[in-house]
Amino acid sequence: MSTTDLIAGTAQLEAVPGQNDLKPALKFITCGSVDDGKSTLIGRLLVDSRAVLQDHLAGVQRGGETDLALLTDGLSAEREQGITIDVAYRYFATESRKFIIGDAPGHEQYTRNMVTAASSADAAVVLVDATKLDWKNPSLELLQQTRRHSLLVNLLRVPSIVFAVNKLDAVEDPALAFKNIDAALAAFAKAARIPVKATVPVSALKGYNVVDGKPGWCGYEGLSLLQLLEHLPATAAESTEAFAFPVQWVEKFSSSSDTSQGRRVFWGRVATGGIQPGQSVTILPSGKPAVVAQVLDHTRQPKTILAGHSAGIVLDHEVDVSRGDWLLAVDSFEPSREISATVAWMDDEPLVAGRVYWTLHGHRWVKAKVKRIVHKLDVNTLAEEDASELPPNAIGHIELSLQEPLATLPYARSRILGSLVLVDTASHRTSGAALVL
């Protein structure tokens, strides 16, 4: 889905009068292993919250039954194979909140799509299929893809993680199954240091505990999944960090002289901190100093702008600034050519030391050489292992040597300044997501 589609969909939600005025919209994804019921769960959320039109609902009838998964699986290949390939976004609202849902694929080969969706999510619902596990065993083993997706959403600093144990209606003893699976999930989360908001027993097919609660089912007396989502916090803007602004577009000598004073306007979204007239900034990579003369909002009105919002910045004098450059608070960053990062490797070719990739940071492209592979993470044991390469879908720790310095922060402090995208220089494929340590 394009950014334009996402904005348009959000605008439609905001047009609903009298709804959701108190809480910001929650953007969450569903993830987990193949056929755990992610698309069906979203379909159930949409249907039971009355967010699906009757003609749309009639179009997903199969043999007299409603195939809820088809409400999100829109690609022809997805409908033919019965799998999710790309991330499908859907929008709905309850009386207290708006939601943007990302249905992420469970297949290992589409992990890169799941990582893309998780990087901007406020919450993640990790589904676990009870029928695939040895649920009678108190020491049962979780599926590898469940572990991988849980680790990834935690690495990507998704603020709220919820486990939803699905298909409990299809086992002989739902209460025992939920008890053992809940214990296995809790042990895994503790070992991996994953903070979990809740573990909820659900049946996406029958609707148990999805929108409406089913008190006492499986021994669970908590909130339904939707009720839980209504109470989760949205991601706060990174306004407490020092000011950083990636330049996305340069407007040359605007005719709106009353606002731009005849100078170029540098447009983008404030990554961290805030900006107002009179602030001193440094331009990266040139290192030239400047003072902010004017700050404009998206309607070209003068205004102080905080992180997460778009801004047009006019400097006090003409200085060389292009798309990809950064405007930074003075003496607040130490640009470096050496970076240590955790990487989620998504290319079909393994990552090996010595390879050179394009690195995207904000809107800036810089060549990066893989200096060293420090270790690979075993998603089953969570052990850090020595490795000479990282295979597809592996998670590891690497060191990068950059052609030009970048102003980064640890990803634990800033999801924007701490994230890099690695792109193959020949094929231009997205190869990896790197999180600065």
C-alpha cells in the first residue's frame, strides 16, 4: 500500500464525526507462523466491529460460509494459494478509538514485509496456533516462526506486544491447552527479555474473546483482544531528544515571500526534538552552521514544530543543503563512520564480511562495508553464536564501516535515528534492517 493510500484511509476515519476524539489512532500488526489465523482474526475484528459493508461481506462467501481471511488477502496470488504475501492495511473504528491494522505474512521468505510493517507499529499481536503444538505437554516447544517474529517485534521496539492463542475451540481441552501454551510463552518471553502486555485465548473463527469477551473460557477472566487494544498507548513522539531533521525536499526561492523571505524552504518531518526560530543548527555532511529564521507548518503558517510533524525550515542565510542532508542541534551529535548494529537479514544471498551495500538513513544514501560479523542469534536457544555469514532471515550483530559519517543514536533511544536500511548495490533489493547499538 502506498503512503497516499495510508493517508487517505486515515483521513476517512478522521472524518467520522463524534468518534474517537480522546485517544490517538493505534497502528498494530498481526504476526506469527504460517496459517495461525492472522487474516481470519483481522476479518473477525472487522466484521464484529461492523466495519465491513454488506456487499463486501457477500463477496467473500465460499460454499455458504464467510471466509474472513479474504477480507485482507487482496492479491490474486494470496487468494489462489490461501496465504498472505504482502502487508495488507485495513482501517476501522470503535466508539472510543481508531485503528490501522497491518496483516503481516507468516511465511519465512516474506519476513522482510513483516519487518517493514513492524518498524512503524504501536503494537503487535503475535498469534499462536494451539493445534500445531503439543499442547498436552507442560514443556511444549513453540514454533520457530513464532519465536522469530516475537524477537523481531521486540528488536524493532514495538511498544506493546500481545500474544493471542488461537484455535483453542479446536482442541479437546481448551483450558489445559491455554495453560500450557501460556506458560511456554511466558518462559520464552522472560528468557528473551520481551515485555508482554497480555496473553489472550481467542477463536478467530468463532469470535471468542476477539471483540466480545467470553468470561471464564479457558480459565481466562481478562479483557477481550479488542478491549485490550483500545487501552494500549500509541507511540510517543521522540520530542525529548536533541533536534534532528532529515531534509526530504528543497523548495527553491518560493514566491511566498511573506513566509519564506525569498529564501529556500527545506521540507521534511522532524525526527527528534523540536524546532523554532532563533535556534542554531549544524548541517550534515558539510558541517556548516546556520540559524533558523522561520519555521512553517504544512499550511505554511509560522509555528513551533515538534517531533513527528512536518515542517518547512528557512535559514538565516543561503547555505548548500540538498535532499538527504540533516539539520541537527549544535553539539548534540557525534557523526561517525563506524557503526555497530543488530541486523535482521532479509536478502536471499547470505551476508558476509567484506560486502558493500548502500545504506539509507533518513533520506541520505551512504556506501557501507560490512566490517565484521560479530555473532548470529539462535532463535531457538537465544544463544549468540560465532558466524562467518548470516543466512536469509537470520538475526545477528555486525559492524559497519561507512563511506561518510552519519549522525545516529542507539535504536533503544530513537527508532528513527537508530535505524538503517541496507540495499544491494547491484540488484537494488532491500537486503537488511540494521538497528544501531
